Amino acid sequence: MDNTRLFLFAALAFVGMLLWQQWQIDYGPQPTGTTEQVVNTETAQSGITAQSNIDDLPDLAENQVNTGDVNTGENIPETQIAAQQRIVVETDVIRAEIDTLGGVVRSLKLKKFPVSLDQPDEWLEIVHNQSDSVYLMQSGLRNKANTAPTHHSNYQTDKTEYRLEDGNDELIVPFYWHENGIEVTKSYHFRRGEYLADVKHRIVNNSTNDWLGSEYRQIQRSRPLETSRILYTYTGSVYYNDIVKYEKVDFDDMEDTQLKTESTGGWIAMLQHYFLSAWIPGESDKNLVYSIANTRRNPSTYTIGLRSENQRVSPGNSAEFGSQMFVGPKIVNRLEEISPGLDLTVDYGVLTFISKPLYWLLSFYHSYVGNWGLAIILLTLTIKAVFYKLSETSYRSMARMRKVAPRMKTLKERFGDDRQKLNQAMMELYKTEKINPMGGCLPILVQIPVFIALYWALLESVDLRQAPFIFWIKDLSVMDPFYVLPLVMGVSMFVQQRLNPPPPDPIQAKVMMALPFIFTIFFAFFPSGLVLYWVVNNVLSIAQQWVITKRIEAGGK
């Protein structure tokens, strides 16, 4: 196999991978249409509310049978229940709105992550509740006697706004519910600088009967309204525990089969590019991991949840359920600290064992230079240095092949269609000139996994989002607005081809000549951080290959 064929194979394989991902987006199963729509004007304005039916609750623990409608804490007909008052919660890093109906988080914005550079004062809203798109953090209690508030029950609060004041490191937001002698306090504990919050349900039994019930925590969302047309990243749910280390459950999976599996510790999450939401129970807590797909709603909703085992609270006593809620960016170091395996939500794919060290090195360089673009350049230099000897072997083989190219052309003209004699003559030429035809292939094959791993490391890194480089490049996570880097990349590919031995097949030569133009158009829509890596790598390769080629042509080794 000559180097030109190998390069063509690698390039087409890479493009094919991206095209397959896009085909899955364009022609894979689409959201199921609604078969029944009963949505009044008020619900259409506020998105999914309790009026949307109570079919988004987990089963009762220990196979208890539900004996009636969910207790809302008040005698309000279900058809009249709508979103109640939203309580505003603000810390230094988040602004949330929590509904008194169920204590549901219906909005959560990340104050350090603007929607775009052009809208610096409009914060990115991860959790939301709109007429055409839903993303909610829900939790509640369940029991057979209906003396447990679910996320459809009405709570009361002390204030309508809670803000983390200067000098305070924690903000506690309590919600109160009581019925038939059972008092429940649902409280959110937010901390300064944190996207992680503690969520607790405290039950006080002032009745004359035992209270027996469980806690559930779930994430409910609709399918994304938009997906990338070029770069595919997974959007959907995952769960993790000591047995099932990392399992994706996408929206189609939820429609096909309802998930029900026992779990100890671990976590559940909803992923999207750069960000995630998660519920994290105690490390030794036993839970049922479940999913619910509701395609009768508009929009259809998909739920991943955890339901605990039952706790018994005797009259005059109290008990507490506790979990952690995370809504924020995929910052690897912080996710590693929160819970085992949570860093896997930064999805590098099968080459995680390579991508993670590359990301660590990228972060290390950034800690010194303070610019992610410069960090990418330094990382590329490091990779080139590590593979310098392998690359040198490859380029030396290419240079020698280039040197004997005229003689190989003469051999083809001499032997014509006699492939056997042509191959014998070529092998004799290789032996005389001490050329190994595979010498240029193997070093490149070794490096391909590293290049792909770096591609995913850069694609998944939230640090590149809205990170500036120089001059016109204000955001390394989006395409170059003036297409400068893609054009430079295309030119570098063309120059690199000129240094390679020409393909003996005319059709193959034409295909190779077209590749720089095809890749220039393709990379014009890539994030500029990825294109920057490719440009720097190509420039370094050209410099190394040019020096080696000149040395070989001058009669050196």
C-alpha cells in the first residue's frame, strides 16, 4: 500500500464517520406525533404542567398498588391545576425558578455562560418550560396512602425570592406541604460557586398511623428542537452504577422499552453538548432506575428517574430523604469530584483512554498561557514531538518514493499490462534503493487513533465554548467567521500533496487533487479550534517533510 492510498483511505474513513452520524440525525427515527391533544390556552403558554396528566410518576415501591388519584394537598380538580407561583432563586452562578406546584425546577440559567458573545447579558437556560420545548428537574414522594407530595402537589413558601447575599456561602430554599398530620419540608441547598445543590425531603409524622413511602427524582425533557448539521454529539439520558458502568438510554430506547433496573449508588443524567443535568443519590442508596416516554403530550416528553426504597416513619417521629442535583457545564475535574463515573458524561467515545490525557495536557498548557488557542498549538507541538521519529520514518520513505517516481513511471511504460513482470521489476528497484513500501504506512497508522482522540477531546471541551484566540477568532467552538483557517488548511493540504510521490493511477491523482478543495469546504463549518489544530499539524508536517525530502534528493539519508 503506498502512502497516497493510505491518506485517501484515512480521509474518506473520517468523512464517512461524520456522514454516518449526520445520516442518523436526518433519517433515524423521529419523534412520534401526538395522538391526543387536550391543551388549553393557559397550558400552551406555560408548557407542561400538572394538567398534562399524572402519568409521569414512577411505580410505588415494594409493588404497592396505587389506590387513588395523587393527593395535591388541596381539593383542586386535576383539570384546574396549572403552574402556580414561581420562586426566584439566584446565586453567583445560577438563576433558577422553582414552582410551588411540586417544587419543580422549571427554569435554570447559567450566569457564567451567555447564549452567545453577541448577547452577553442573556444567560444560557438549560432547564426550561416552554410551549414547544420542555426540560424539568422533578422530585417528590410516593406512597400507597397518598399522604406524600409528588411533583403535582401544591407547596407553600416563606418568600418569593431567595438570593445568596455577600458573605454567605449557602442559600436554603424551603417548600412546605402538610396533609392529614403529615408534614413535609422539601428544601434546596445551593452553595456559592457551585452548580451542585442538595435536595432534601424531611417527613414529620404527626398522625396516628405509620407513614411508609419512597422518594423519586427524575429529569423530564422533550427532544431538542435543533441539532448540529455537521458535528454530532449525543443528546439523551444515561445512567451509571458499579455494575452498569455507563449506559445510554436515548429517546428512541425509551419509546421502545420502559427501563426498570435496580441500582446501588451511581447517578442518572441528561446530556447535551457541553452541559448536563444529573441526580446523584448516596453512594450506598438502593434505587430503581426507570424511564417513562409520553408521546401523547405535545411536545412528547422523555423521563429518566431514580426511585428509592421505602422508609417507615412511626407516629411522632421524622425521617429524611436526600440527594444531589447538578445542572451545569461538563468540567471534567469538577465532575470527577462529585461522583465516580460522572466525568464519563464528557463523551470521548471508545478512545477515552487517549482523549482524557490529551485534555489534561491541554488544560495544563492553558493554566500557563491563559489562551485556549495557544494551548491547542502547544498540544499539537507536543504530539508532533512525541511522534517525530515515526513521522521521520514515514517522510523518509515518501521522499525516497518521490525520488524514484520517474524510474517507476519508466517501468510501467516498459512492461505495460504485464503486472507480474512490473511487480518483479518494482520489487527489485525497492531492494536496490533500500525502500520499504510499507515504511510510510505503518507510522501513520499508529498516529491515526491519537488524531481521532484529539478531535473528540477538542469537540467535547466546554472550555473552548466562547473562548477567544486572536484577532477575528472570538469563539473557538464555532466556525471561523471569515473562513481564514479553513482556507489556510486547504492550502497546507495542497502543499503537503505536492511533497508526496504522485499517484501512479491518473484517476487516483485527480481524486487526490480534489481533496484539498473538498476538505476546505467541509472544514469551513467546523469549530475553529479543531481547524486550528489541523492547520498547525499540517504546517509542522510540511516543514518536517520538506527538510527530509531535500536531504534525500541531495543524496543524504
